[in-house]
Amino acid sequence: MTLVDGTLEDFARDFEIALAQRQVIAAYQPQIDVADGSMVGVEALARWTHPEHGPVAPDVFVDVAQKTGLLPLLTARIISDVTAEYIPGCTIEVAVNVSATQLEDPSLYDMFEGAFATGRCNPTTLTVEVTESHSIAHPERVAAPLEALAAAGVTISVDDFGTGHSSFARVESLHARELKLDKSLVQSEERVHEVAQIITEAHRRGIRVVGEGVETQLQLDRLAAAGCDRAQGYLISKPQPADVLVDWYRNRFAR
């Protein structure tokens, strides 16, 4: 679905209704430990099925949410789903995405703190992925909420590492203990040495590395040879609703 059916405002109105009516849900993509193949985490990703037009591409509605000020509502919707679907005592880590611009919103920490207060979301099993599609305009405004989240036990992760904006200095300034290799790195046959160098340097700094966008066994094997900690991608599983994910887990890991 594109904006051919109306204006940006029309699309935004539909999206705001979708958020209120729970047409937008969290779908979970598993992460595995590269060394032994065990499931160690999931990333919560927003999915929207429009009642008339069907599934809407995430990059389309996230872009609209950013342009129309609806991004905080989208983040709140996903946090709400994660909180409602979290199983107390579960050790599987859950990652949620937060844009660099949204990190400057002082209410961000309050949003997460509210989820922790319910008792159904353990901050030590939560990862906040910082998406740096653009350079952060005011790093000093970003540092405080991330420092508070890290102090609460949340793992901070820098997404899309290797796309031009991220550096190890930036990772550490954001209190991150994890970085996610962008799929352009993971899928490239020409950048294997670069990937290995990044992983080695990350480990030297005590930073965990996740390779995302893994679509072939060869790509997974290259990550394993380079010592990558975790992997995520369609080779392992597409994002799935919580109930489908449970069935997938049972079928894959049943003994």
C-alpha cells in the first residue's frame, strides 16, 4: 500500500485509527546463539494489516508515523503488546526499536518505566534498539534516557551498524552493550573481512554482536567463523505473532 489512495493526512488518520483498534500488532523475529543454535531472544516488530488494503509495508507506515508525530503512539503500542504477552520468569530477551529522534523525547523513560511497573516486563530481559538512520542531532538529550534505561538493567543496542552513521565511539556514548550488523554487511561476500574486524573490536570492548538479515546458510556460517554472538533473519524465521512463535519454538526445539 502506498499513498496513492489519498494524502499523507488521510494515511495518517487511517494509521491512528489502526493503532486505536489494534490493527497494528507486534510480530516477533527470533534471534539464535550462533554457537549452539539455541533461541536467546526476539525482536518485536510492528505489523499493520489494513482492513481494505491488506498488509502495509513497515517502512511505509513508520515513515508516515515519523512525519506526522505518531511515532510515540506506535512505540507505545508495541511496548503494550510486549508487556501483555511477556511471560513472567521467561529468560528470552525481547528487543524493541526506538528511533534516534524519539530518544530526545523526555517521556521515553516514563513509557518504559510504566511497563516495568506492571511487573510483567523484566528490564533485564529487555533490549532497546536505537535506530540511527540519521545522525543524532542532540546527543546530550539522548544520553540521559539511555543511561537511565541501562541503569535499570535494560540492554542498549545500536541497530544498522555499518551503514555510515555508527562508530564504536557512538556505540559507547549511547551506553550500548550490543550492536547489530546491518544486513548489507552480513549478506556481502566482499565485506567478510570487515565483518570479522568489527566483531573482534566489539568483543575487545565487551560489546555483543548480532548479525541481522541472515538469509542463507553460507551467511550464517560466515558469522560463526567470525565469532558473531547472535544471528537473526529469514533463514531462522520470519517475524511471527506471539502464538505462532510459541508453536514454531516447540516444533524447532522439542526434545
